[in-house]
Amino acid sequence: MGHAPIVKHLAELSKYSIAENQEGHLQEDVRQIFLTGPEDGSATSVFYEVWDPQSEQPDNSHPDSVEIFLFLSGHGRATCDEYETDVRAGDVLVLPAGSVHRIRNTSRTERMYAVTIMANDPGAMPGGFAKLVTDGVASPVDEVDLATILSDPIALPEHD
């Protein structure tokens, strides 16, 4: 007997805040929407990532995982070890395993969006990157998030 496919709808998922700022408060201006990963039977995890205007993640590194970003909208600046490069919608950014990196949304007014792929989730960190994300603080996906990735906008379901 075969395996049933897994189908999720973006409007039914949550955005997760995971990083703390230097004062130890939760950074809520960069969030990941978990699309798939180890809990679905895949060693690769995939996220829809959202940066609010002028936001950035802290420096981070994944010892045994390549991280790949496909930018869908917006523009920003990526730092990888001693290198910096500008990124914009349509760019694919590949961050080598073990690199120290961060990405900043340079817009003062618009969110920046990317599909983010952690090529070897278990190698990203102890316990895996997807677990770190889904253990974060959840918030609902909003209309702007949906409109950026969906060409056929839909109404959001009511949240309790």
C-alpha cells in the first residue's frame, strides 16, 4: 500500500518567532512559516520566511546544513562570513554549511519574503532547525503574507 500525500494550506499555518534580541526579548520582526520537514518524513525543511521593514536575524550558523533562500519580494542585504551582498526578489542565495550569516531587510516600509530551504535539517543544529522554529511563539499568517505568495488571493479563516 502506498503513502498518502501531505497537503497543507498556507492560510492554516502559523508564523513562528524564534530569535531573541540582545536584551533577551523575543524578536518578532523575523518569522518563519514551517511548510515541511522532519515531522513530515523529510530531512530537508522548507519555510516561508517573513522580515518586517528594517529587521534582521542575529548572526547564525548551521554546521552541517546548506541554507538556501529564494527571495519572493522585497530587497535586503546578506552577510556571510566576511562577505556582503544585496538580495532582491528573484535572487537565490546559497549559504554554505558552517558559514556565519544573517539577512537584513533594508526597506523602511515593505516586508521581505523568501522561501527558505534547510538542506539537511538534522545537521543545522542539535535537535534540528524545524523543531527550533515550531517550538517558537506562533502567530497567524496574515493577508499580506498570503498575497505575496498566492496569485489567487483567498480569505483567511477566522481564528479563535
